[in-house]
Amino acid sequence: MGTGATVSYKGFRFPAEVISHAVWLYFRFPLAFREVEELLLARGIIVSHETVRQWCDRFGPEYAAALRRRRPRAGDKWHLDEVFIKVNGVRQYLWRAVDQDGHVLDILVQSRRDAKAAKRFMAKLMKKQCRVPRVLVTDKCRSYGPAHRELMRSVEHRSHRGLNNRAENSHQPTRQRERAMKYFRSPRSAQKFLAAFSQISPHFRPRRHMMTASAYRAEMTTRFALWDHITGVTALPTAS
């Protein structure tokens, strides 16, 4: 796992254990900042919901980036999809890419769903991954065609609604969170939250239906240990 976390808490009054726990609560469960404040109070930790907001805003993206760096190399089949979300009452589009294993590769909030928006998302995706996939899977949205021909002409493009369940399923946790939050305040805040959420939330959501109870517990123990590592928290000793 490396030599230790690089997250700096200099200037923050509370220790890493409290901050990372608050950030975990907010990104893992559909909670408001005031509800996280209440859960911390139940543990004897007195902190305002505005401070929780500042922690999530400051450390959420950093924790997410650390998790992303430790993920295995993405698969070679990329599924792209777009859904509308409400940002301060205005319709925006959330573009998302996942690989064949369901790992989120990238997301982008945009105001349009046209070919220019598709090209922008594909270019951002290619830049982050530093390569192109073997296969690109999309729904029947016509915006993907021109972007594919311009940016990924050598890549096989499969366009069929029934093939893209992997990307569509990846939107479900976002939909649940969107309902709990009521709305996003701005495209910028939506992009920042969803970029962190798309890395932190899946980290704590292994495919439980495919595991035995003991395998699930072992997997979650490993994932919490990694979380402790990247957030700079000393992991508790494993029970013998």
C-alpha cells in the first residue's frame, strides 16, 4: 500500500480520524451535513455542519484521487452513457464512463447532449486514461457517432441500448443521492461532488450479491484498511 498517506491536515483542529469519518459518512450514505453533525454529536464530537461541509469540500476530492490512483488498470471495453440531472432547477447532463467491470473511469457535467458535448467528454476521458479502449459501447444517442469518428476512429463502436446496462446501472447510486440532496446548487458544485462520489461510494460497495458473508466481511475489512491508509488514519489492530 505504500509508505503512508500524503494528505495534510495542517491547520485543522480535529484529527484525521474525525475528519475522515465525517467525509466517509457523507459520501457513503445519503446524509445531509446536519445529519453528519448529529451522528458525530452522538459520539461526543461537537462540530458544526458548516465545518463538515468544509471537510467534505476540501478532503473529498483528495481522498477520491488517492483511491483512483490505487485502482487496477481500467479494462479495455468502455461503456459511455448520459442522464439528465437537475442543477438549481435547470436540466444538465451527467456523462459517465465505466469499464466492463463497472469501475467508473470519469464523469462530466455539461449543459448539452450534442456531438460537441460528446467530443468534449471523450477527449477528457482519453486524456485521463492516456489511451483508447478496444471497444466503445454506447446507447443509440446520435451524439456519439461524430465524436467517435473524430477521436476514436480505430476503436470498435457498438451502439445498442441493450448492451449498455453496465453504464446505466452505474447511475443508480447517483440517482439515489440526487433525490436525498434535492438538487445541486451549481454545475461546478455538481461536478466536484459527483467526481468524488463516483470514486468513494463504489469503494464501499463491493458486489455483495456475488459473495458469501465471510468473503464480504473480509473484502470490506481490506477496503476500510485502504481508506485508513489514504486518509492518514492508523488502522486498528486486526482481531486474532
